[in-house]
Amino acid sequence: QETINATSITNAQLQAMIDQGVTAALAACDALRSTNGDDSHNSGTGVRRTERATRECTYNDFLKCQPLPFKGIEGGASLFQWCERMESVFHISNCAVENQVKFATCTLHSVALT
């Protein structure tokens, strides 16, 4: 017979654990960005990459990256995943900062629009 030791935690403790994990993930992302940021052209070997000219991201370019729609009924974890996916799509499509809110807003549906 197996014995399962379950530990009870409060919502506040769970939220603190989530916050700690998110903070650690963001710190790791920032560290990676500073090592290999958009302007550094550093491949990690100490050799600078050649910068390629980039063209402006259009809305069609953005849509080709298949951004996830968000309806507003999925919950907090899904909202977090949607935000991460949007950041990834912005990076992949070279979406200009001034277009990001406009393009992301077009992926909102249903309750998320109210």
C-alpha cells in the first residue's frame, strides 16, 4: 500500500510560488537577452554576426505566425500563455513596437473585448 504525503498550501502561498517562478523566468530571459540582445549580434562565441536589413512587419506577416486568439474565458494561466505567445510572435515577425498593441488587440475575441 502506497502512502501519499500531501502538503496543503494556501492560495497566497501558491501565488507566491507562481510569482517567484515568473520572476526567475523573466530574470533568465533578461540575462539571455543581455548576452544575445537584438543589438549585440553576439552568437555566444564572441564572434559578431552580420546584421541583416529587416523589413517592416505587416499585419499579414503577423497573421502568418498564427497568433493565438484570446476570448477572455480561459483563465489566468491561459492569459499568461497568450502573452508569452504574443511576445514570441512579435519577435519572429519583427513587429515594430508601435504596432504590437494594435496587432495583438485584433486577436482578442468575445468577453476579452469588454
